[in-house]
Amino acid sequence: MSLSVFNCFAQSNYTISGAVSDENKKPIADAIIFVDGSEIVTTTDNFGRYKLNVPGLGSYTISVKMMGYDGLTKDVMLKTRAMTLDLSLTLHSVLLDEVKIGVDKKWQSDYELFKTQFLGSTPNAKACEIVNPEVLSFKMDKSLFTARANDILVIVNPHLGYRIKYMLKYFRFSQKIIGTMLHVETSYDGNTVFEELQGTNDQKQEWVKNRALAYRGSMVHFMRSVFSRRLLEEGFIVTQLSGDGNAYDDNKPVNFDTLETSRNQAFVTFRSTGLHITYNVEASLKLAEQKGNAISRKDKITNDVVLKYHSYLLPGEKQIVVDARGRTSVGYIQAFDIKGDWSNQRLADQVPFEYSPPVSNIK
């Protein structure tokens, strides 16, 4: 599987560099190195060396992929202009079962289940195409359905204008009846790199609108708002969940300053607690005005589409570190137990972390 290499931060003064070697400390050439969730990717040279130009101080997940070796990821926090990160890969010892696409009906039904749970069920998800499904293998063990891939998955998202390369770590899906209720649970993790699709001017204009809609009210939008202390201004009403994790009062938003434990120009750290997040621009602006903050905003790029989301963040880690781009030091999946609308927004609704929405008219 080939991966086009480009780096959209070539002029950045912030770098993560090092070398990739095997278990015997021999350099590995042509290994793919990328920053998870971004458009930043490169390959190692003949001496196993690499250099990634990143946009600034912050939290990054560095991923390595090389055929014949297990994939590797490292979470790092860049606190100075440069960091050295040497990486060692282990030979891959597990072979996937052969699949017969188009002939094996069981594989085809498993694949359809995987697509729905992996990509989601939103309009963006339904438009996506997995280009190389043959790399996938599935297994059913009682009520647990799992998937694995022997290469990087390639997904084309025509609604947002991206080709996505995804290094799947694990995928699990289960459904069982508890009492009289059907309990369904999907969990997966992996590392992502984005490429811009080539398109006409009309397509590019459509992608601008669709990307703005995907970003608005998303988890990364929320985290950026936490960092910038602009929750109400950006449309978020955040309230404390009750002890049983159900009740909340949107008329009593949490003051995030009371949750902060430290802050500097690159990071903010806050205590993780049970939160209910409503994304409703109209309601948030009214609440801000009631508190004496005169704010009005009209976001023309959305074509007056009204977005209202309800999501829940339950503690996964005691302390959460967030940078200016809305990235957490350990990733959203580990940092939180995510419920509600955000749990339905999966890979097909994501944009790269470098993404900046069109500027709204804020008065």
C-alpha cells in the first residue's frame, strides 16, 4: 500500500525528529511517519531518519507504519521548539486469514456491519468509500465481533473532500440483551492522516461548507473553546451532571475557570468531571446576554442550518491537558467516556486538527 507524502507545515519552526530502527537497532528506510489526525506525513530516509514540521507547541500522537512490522504510536507533548523522538519497530508475527471478496457471503455481511459501526450513519458516513476492503479480516466470538487490518485502510470522503489513511489498532462490536433492553457497544481506535482531494471550484466550495458544518459543535470545536475560554460565545452550554449522571440544568452553566488547575500559552489543564454539553448557538447567546455579555453572531457559511447537539463527557482521566488546537494529551477516547451525539460522529465527520473554520461575523 503506497501513501502519498506531503507536509503542509514546511515553514514551521517547530519540529519532531529522530530515527526509526528495528529490534536489532538497524535503521528502517521508507517507514511512514505521520501526526495522528493531521495532514502531516513523511517517510524515513536510508538511515531511518525523519523530520516532522508541526504547527506549534502542543500535544501530538506520532504514528509509524512499515509493512512487515507492527504499527507504533507515541503520545508526546512538545514544550520547546524541537524534540528528538527515536522509535523502534517490532516484526509483525500475526497473519490474517485470506478473504474472498464478492464470493464469501459471510465476509460481505461482516463487512457491511463493520462499515456502519466504523464510519457511522451520518450523511457523511454513507457517502464514504473504503477503497481497499480486502485488507480487513473479521471474527465473531459469541457476542463479540472484532475486525483487524493487515495494512492501512484508505477511505474516500467525497462530502468533506478528504482521502483518509487509517491505521486500525482495534475494532470491537457487541450486542446483547440485558433485561428487556438490547445493549449495543462499539469501540475502536486507530491513527489517521488526511489528504486533500482534487476537485473543481464548485466541489471545493461545497467542501468548505460541509467542513464548517462538520466542525461546528464537534468535540475538537468544544476543546478549542475550552482553551480559548469562549464556550458561550462559540455556542456551547456546559453544565454539571448530577451524581447519577443523568440530571443537568442548562440555566446553570459551569464556569470552566473553576475546573482549571493550570494554564500557560500552550496548554490548559482541568479536572475531569461529569459534564453535559449542549451545542445550540441561539440558546448560548441568549444565556450570555442574560449574564451581561452582549454577543451576536451570524455564521453565513452554514446556510442557516441549525445545529443542536447534546453530549455527555464522563471522566476517563482525572486531569485533562488541552492545547490550542483542541487536542488532549492522551486522546479523546482515553480521556473521556463519550455519550450522546458526539458518540455518533465518527471518522466520516472528522476534519484534520489543522482545520480552521471560515471566520464568522462577531459583533
